[in-house]
Amino acid sequence: MKVGARNRIIGKVTKIQEGGVMGLVKLEIPAKSQMGSVLTLESLHEMGLKEGDEVEVVVKAVNVLLIKP
Amino acid sequence: MKVGARNRIIGKVTKIQEGGVMGLVKLEIPAKSQMGSVLTLESLHEMGLKEGDEVEVVVKAVNVLLIKP
Amino acid sequence: MKVGARNRIIGKVTKIQEGGVMGLVKLEIPAKSQMGSVLTLESLHEMGLKEGDEVEVVVKAVNVLLIKP
Amino acid sequence: MKVGARNRIIGKVTKIQEGGVMGLVKLEIPAKSQMGSVLTLESLHEMGLKEGDEVEVVVKAVNVLLIKP
Amino acid sequence: MKVGARNRIIGKVTKIQEGGVMGLVKLEIPAKSQMGSVLTLESLHEMGLKEGDEVEVVVKAVNVLLIKP
Amino acid sequence: MKVGARNRIIGKVTKIQEGGVMGLVKLEIPAKSQMGSVLTLESLHEMGLKEGDEVEVVVKAVNVLLIKP
């Protein structure tokens, strides 16, 4: 499988929160960094995600914002 | 300064490519992972980014896609 | 601080609504225009946003859609 | 016509730059603020945009990032 | 009306779910394919969307991810 | 493989255009509809995409805008 995105990191699901139609998945990526993904509950349930799962974290480069301190 | 985004990683600029109106900034984040950001040349030049610069890499959680192998 | 985005407007928070995992921040920008931002409650709380706060409203140019009447 | 987005501002095209496949449209919105939109040249040409045109500038609230100084 | 986006498909609303601040609109597009759109409840209510409505489904090309099996 | 996105359509690559750092991939989906995806040339080349290829077209629901005529 080949994914057309510049940013692909392996992460581990550490926590899942469910709202009314959206959910938030918290992830740990290498070097103890934290990430978060928001998706519909429908997608969350279809994927059957649970804490401890290993997932690929994908972000298109156009959605990455740089800030220079 | 406080940024309203779940994903904020410190990265180092490793390479910059310029196109007609857009540019691609390649970054190294901890644990030797690579990331990429696409922005307008205008923003790129205004920021004065160059290789070796340290930047904050910011992604809103809604723009993070998860794939379960 | 330099932000790699074409669209940066100063706005004032006029109202905050909280849902299950997401929140909506309503803003007033110059010339009495209204804007809105959706972010995770986590980000909202970490920022400690409240009505009357002045914030920078940032949008990458790739996320701006034009419609010609 | 009703558009499902929280952010809709009337702007005037002030400048158009064309790259290889993408274009950048610069806009002036009320109170002399500047905005920018990146779109494909194909869309740009289909719309027949030119300097001086009045357009609706649309941004979904999920794509609006807030920064608190 | 001209919309600056490469992806515009006519769809029919099949179901609407409301959460705390966001809503999910399920759509059927030609060839029995299903799509989904997440927007704020505010936008949803302002549009007065209901099941059976015909809408234009718009996606900027930068937000389309390709996966090759 | 499970993808956390509401919108997944099978498409066939009909044309590829290359710019300086970005590329545009034109696709045909069922019912003769057309779609387009913009990605970095790097991703395009890594995927080895060519006309006639079958790909999965993925869009997160938050990036889908609805317009009611």
C-alpha cells in the first residue's frame, strides 16, 4: 500500500474520548511525543480502535503549519 | 504564546525546495522521523527559513488521518 | 514569532460553546465581520480562552475557498 | 445559495500569481486586511478570476487556528 | 456561481446526526456511493438541511488523499 | 487495512500534471464523475502513479463543504 502524503509516523493509541458525533484519539509517537486525531465516531467504531493499538498517523504536507519562535 | 492545536512538535529544517508559487520544507523531528510542510513561497520568504533552523511543526487534530494496518 | 500562513487577522473572542470533544469559538474581526473556529476542548482549555480575549486568527491559504457570485 | 461554513467574507482580488499547477490569489477584505487563497490553475482559469473581481472568501471553522499571544 | 474547487459532486442528504457543536451529514452520490460531511450545528441549522435535500458536495483538491493498494 | 475517513471512493487516474513542487492527479470515479487531488511531486513519484492506475480517493468528512443551491 502506498499513501500519497509526506507525513507518516507510527503511533500507539493511548486514550480515546467520545463526544456526540466526533471522537478524539490520543497517540504516542517515538521520542515520547504526543499527537491527537479527531475523527467521526462512525470512523472510530468502524476501525475498532482501542488503547494500545498501533496505527499509522498520516498528515498531508499542506496541512502542516510552521512557526518560527 | 498558546497555540490551539493538539499536535506541536519541534523540528529542524533539513531541506527547502521552491516551486512556482509553493515551497516544500523538509524537517527532521525527534527519533529521526521526517516530516514535510507545503506553504506559499511568500510565507517561506517572509519567515526567512533556512536549513538548520528550528521550528515548531503544528497540525490541527482534525487534519490527522489514522490508518490501521 | 513568525507564522507560515498567508491569513492572519486579529480577532476578539465573543462567545465560546462547548460540545463533547470539540468547541466552537466565535470571533469578531475588524469591520464587524464574524469568524468561527472549531478546536478540541483540550486545546480550548489549555489556551484558557475566554470572552473578550484577543487572539490571532490563522488560516493557511490552501484552506481558503473562493466563490464568484 | 447557502454555504455550510462559518467563515464567509467578501473580498476583492488584488493580485494573481500563477505557478506550475497552483495559483495564489491575493485579496483585500474590509478594514484593509489582506488574505490569500491557493487553488489549482485549473480552478483559477475556470472561474475566470481577474484583479478587481469581488469574491466570497470561504473557510470552514475546523481550518481556523487560534493563537493567543 | 463559480466555485474554486476541483471536486464538486451532486449528492442527496440521507441522514443527519447532531452532536454538541458539530453535526454529521450523510450523503448519497451517483453510483450508490456514500459520502459524509462534518460541519458546525450552526451552519447545519442556518442551511436548514433535511433528509432528501439535494446539495453540492465540494472538496478542494489539496484535501484529497490518494492511496494505491 | 482500515482508514479513519468517511469518504473513500475507488477512482482511476486519467491524467497527471507536474508543477515545480506540487502535482495534480485527475481521476474518474463511478458515474463518469471527475475528481482531482493535489499532492507533492515527491509523494507522486514515490507512489509511482501513472494513467490508468486504480486508487482509493480518501477525504476526511471535516474537509467536505456543502452548498445548497
